[in-house]
Amino acid sequence: MLIERVIRVEEELKALREIESAGFEAMERRFEALQKEMNALFESIDKRFEATEKRLIFCNGF
């Protein structure tokens, strides 16, 4: 009876670890996707800033 209970607890713990692992993997994928989105956003902002800077330099005659 005690051995059966220990086995059930071990199986439940194993299942919980698998669920936890899957959750962490999903979070990691989401963070990677967010990082790509943020990198694309910052690249876009950098390009707009550079274009604005070129226009300002051109307008000021430098």
C-alpha cells in the first residue's frame, strides 16, 4: 500500500516536471519571438533616425 502511494507520487511528480518543462520551453520560444520583434523595431527606428539625420545635415548645408 505504501509502495503504491510512493509510485503514484513519483509518477505525478514526473508529470508535473514534464508540464513545467513544456511551459519553460514555450516561454523561451515566446521570448525569442519577442526579441526578434524588438530587434526589427529598433532597426526600423535606427533607419528612420539615420534618414532624419541625413535630412538635417543636408538642410544645414554640411
